[in-house]
Amino acid sequence: ASVGTDENFYTMAVIADALQFDLKAVTGFESIADSNVAAMRGSVDGVLYAVASVDSIIKAGNMRPILTMDEARYPGYPDVPTILDIVSKDKEPIARTMLNIQAFHRGFFGPPNMDAAATKELRKAIEATLGDPQLQAELEKQQLLIEFVPGEEEQRRIQEISALAERIKPVLAAALKAIR
């Protein structure tokens, strides 16, 4: 199930290609809640969402985690494999690219030719702000998760995504064509 042609839709298409299984995406759900209900009823075989979006449903026993899109196993579900645990070596670069894309769900970006000194200062300010104990306490109180990733790491991820973009484009195009 998919709400539309968002990052989850495209990630699932690339996962299906990397794991070599046929995927029939069912799109058009109004919300994550609607697609979750479809999965719980058995109208669709599954959904791809952030753990936070389905954790309470899993804990209630209405869904079961099958695979995580991460480099390491999720602490709450240590027996659930990651994509890297099961993908073949030749498809691993594509799986890693999708991990990088998923990691970019939200981020701070500047223009391509941004001054190096300004980039360094902005990165420092963002790290200091997100590491502030008061902010962390407030985020925890609101049950919001913000995972800081240094700018240099984000930049490395972008370069890896760009390097494999041509290998992923046909898979994304085929997934979009399949639902039209």
C-alpha cells in the first residue's frame, strides 16, 4: 500500500528490484492510517513507513515488522533483518543508495557554491542547536525524534546517490509506469 508516489513508493520499488520480487503497488490511499488499515485487513501485503508511524500497531499485534531500511538493526526489533542483511552483493550499492535517500527525509541544504567558511559555521550552528540539552528534553517530551547527522556525512551520501542515480532511474520509471 502506498499513499502516493512518495519516497516510500519509490523505495519499495527499488527494494523489490534489488531483492528480485514482483511488486504490485496499490496507491491512492488518503493517509498512512488508511494504508495501515488495508494492511491490517489483509487487503494489501504490506506497507513501508517509518517505525514511529507503525510502532503502536506492531506492539498491539496488528502488524509484524519484516525488514528495516537501515544499516543496523532497529533496537526495538533486533530480530528483524535490515535490507543489507538480505540483499545480494551485486545489489548492495543500490540498497545503500536507497538508505542514503531515506536518510535525507529532512535536512538543511544550501546552494552548491556556498562559501566554505559559511558552510562550516552553519554546520556548527545546526549541530550546537540540535545538541542543546533543553531542546533534546523538549523533543523527548513531545516524543519527537531528531537524529543529527554531520554535514560532511550528508555530503558524502549525496555524492553516493549521484554516483548511482543512472542505475536507479529505470527502476523508478518502471514503478511509476506500472501504476498508470
